[in-house]
Amino acid sequence: MADRRRYVRLLGAAAPFLLLAGMASGQGFKDLERQVVEKTLPNGLKVVLLPRPSAPVISMVTYADVGGVDENQNATGLAHIFEHMAFKGTTTIGTTDYAKESEAMKREDQAFLALRAERLRRPKPDEAKLKQLEAALKQAEDEAGRYVVPNEIGEIIEREGGQGLNAFTSFDQTVYHYSLPSNKLELWATIEAERFSHPVLREFYKEKDVIMEEKRMGQSQPTYRLLDDFMPVAFKASMYRSFVIGHISDLRGISRDDAKAWFAKYYGARNLTTVIVGDVDPATALPMLERTLGRIPPGEKPGPVITEEPPQRAEKRITMEDPSQPLVFIAYHKPAITDPDNAVYDAITDVLAEGRSTRMYKALVKEKKVALATGAFTELGQKYPGLFMFYAVPNKGRTNAECEAAIYEVIEDLKARPVTADELEALKAKEKAKFLDSIDSNMGMAMSLAFAQNLEGDWRETFRDLDKIDAVTPADIQRVAVRTFVKSNRTVGTIETVTEKPAQGPAAK
């Protein structure tokens, strides 16, 4: 009875509304929570299963508790690089002859290290020698490539009915996910065990070129460029300051051995969580998962990041001149997702900026007409203290300064005037609807459980979110707004429109 689709079949068109009421009362969530089965395998890998047998499909998430925040100088982008590498295969998948391929990759690594050494030569490299070394690396890459079976993991999964094979890397995590027919669970577990026990980082240097091209394409977008420069201004110490994809110079210099060391540190079983939601029987699945996923080496659970972002003492500002649409970002430091007031920040987002009925939209778009669009988000860093960011796109003939001033008026009004009972009721209904929609699918529920387990320390927090939303009061919103939205805690970034693109400083080569 806990599966939403089962409610829909039984109750017809009224089901979504009755489900919302039932879940909000807590009874529906208690029933659903009781169905979750968890087990920590002997190697330390956490497994969370939620049976939803309404259709013969399963969705699987493997959550690696590592992201851009765990990187260091000289190695930004490593988390994202390894995400790509996890699809390249193993000693048995993706190769025609691993023994010969391994020897070829060693020669490839030697060629790269020679090239890197010359690139880093001071006062400057020998250009003729660089060309020779680049040609040698290309030859070594081609030799190693003779043994590669491209995308064999993807082809196996697609052939067996898999859907949505993908992954993503963020500041706080690296997540691998896809869905399969439920009778293919052992296939998934076998492949997952192989690629996180015996990954082969084949086509490594070619794939780095692909990632560097991703970075360049991103930098062709003005908003991306602003955010890329904005983060290191907003953060003084935290590695949230480094955009996840990394710096071009670091990407160019990272070796395959660097990525292997990253894998050895962060991809032990103790740092992984697997969540499976759908047509899964825990009684038969758990022994099989222990035989397969239990082969992943345990490793050690890395400790938390030591560096803490110090309190900001003064407002910071960054202005980017560009022949594009003007834009303003206004960010304030906020606590991590585990802070008791996290639900209050979500409530503030709903009151001020989530939709056309909110205070910012009414003030900036409808009434003053200074903005074409406005909004807010709080996901720029969750595991550690991050940012609460507002944004606005000025209307034609209006300016960033006008939008900025109008946003501050809305914020000051929130501090001075508590939200009304109607506003609070509406925001709670909106948050509940968004949350229920997010867990409606098997994959959405799997993601929610994985994120709760790793960011909040317990998958059960998924089922406590509605209680946290219900507990928010107008006084909470006012208190948090007064504490957070102060000038000294603020970073402002703008794109100011110019007729010609300004000249750029010297770029890394």
C-alpha cells in the first residue's frame, strides 16, 4: 500500500491528493520505511533495499562519498575524471588482450610523463621537443587503443534491457545509476563489483582531452564563466571554491597513476553505498550481493575535509564584462545540510523565489518589472557549509543594480514581516508535493535514500523530511533570515553588458 502507483490503481483520480494527505500524516511514510532493508556487507559496503514489486524493474544507485570538495591543488577535476573512467571497463571487459594492453598502457604513461616534464620545464619548454613528445604520446595512445573494445559495459547493459546508464559528479558525491529488468540484478551486481574492484583506466589521456573540451565548451557560456570565477571569490578556504570539472592546467597534468591513487583512496567498499529500489526480494538478493559486491576491497573510510571555511568578514564583489545578457548572483554562506535549520532554508526559498506567486517574483517581475526572471537555490555545497544564492536577469532597459536593490528590499521585508499563515501553508504544501514527486519513481527514491545515508548519515532521514517541513514556523524563518542575510556574509557577482568582449589575460598553455 505504500507504493504511490498502487494507491493510484486503487483510488483513481483522487489518489494523488489522498496520498499527499496520508504521507503528510506520517502513516504512509511509516509503512514505507518499514519495508526498507539494510545491511552492511563484511567488506563495509552499505546496501539499502526497498521492495516495490509493482513492475518487474529495478533501479540501482552506487554512491561514492567523494566529490570535488575532496580535491587538492594540482589535482582539481580528479573526481570527475574517475567518473568517466568507471565506464571504461575492467581487466575482462573492454579489452581484446589485457596483458598486451597493459604493457602498451605502461609505454603510454611513460610518454605522457616525459611530455609533462617538458611542459613544466622552466623558464620555458623546448617547442621542438614538445612536438616530438606529443607525437610519441599519440603513437603510444594508438598502440594501446588497438586492444580496446569501446563502450563494452554500456553495450552489455543496453543489450540486457538497461535504461538510463549514467553518472554525475558534484561538489559532494559521485553517483552511478541505471535501471534494469529485475531478473538482471545479478548481472548488475557482477559488473558493479568488477568495475569497482578491477577498473582499467584505458583511453585515459584521450578521455582527459574530452573532459578539457567539456570545460572549454562550458566556458563559452557567460553564466558558466561567471560562476567559475564567482565560487573562488565566495569561498576563501573550502574546496567548494573550485568548480567540479577542474582547472585546465590540472586536467592537462594529471596522470593515470594520479587517478589510480584517487580510486585506491576513495573507492573502497567502506566509502560506497548501494541502493536498489523496485522488484527486489531482500531474502534472495542479499546473499547474492554479498557474493558479488562483497568482493570489492574494503579500503578505509576517508576522514572528513579538515579545512573549514572561516566566517566572512566583508562583502565581496565580482564583475564580469561581456557582450551578453546581464545577470546578478547574490550569495550568502549557510550551514551544511545537517544543520537543524536546513528545512528553514528550504522554506525561505519557497517563500521568496520558488514560482510565480513568491515575493521576489511579484516584486521584481510583476510589480517593478525590473527583472525577466528571478529565483534562488541552496545546493551549492551540502555536506559542508555552502551557499544560499539568489539570482535575477534584468528586464530590457533595466540594470543589475536595480535588480540587486529590489532583492535586498524583499529580504529586508522578510526580516521585518513574518510570513503569513497562508504563505506558510502554501509553502509546506509545495514542499510536500515536490518531495513526494521526487520519490515517486524507483530511481528518485533510490537517489533520496542514497543522499540521506551519505549527506545526513542515515537513509531514514528521507522519511523525516516532511516532519521537518511541518515543524517550520514564521519565527524560524524570520530568525534565520536575520542571521544569514547580512552584508558582511554576502558575495555579489554580475555580468555587465558591453558591446565588445574584453581582452583576456594570458591563458595557460
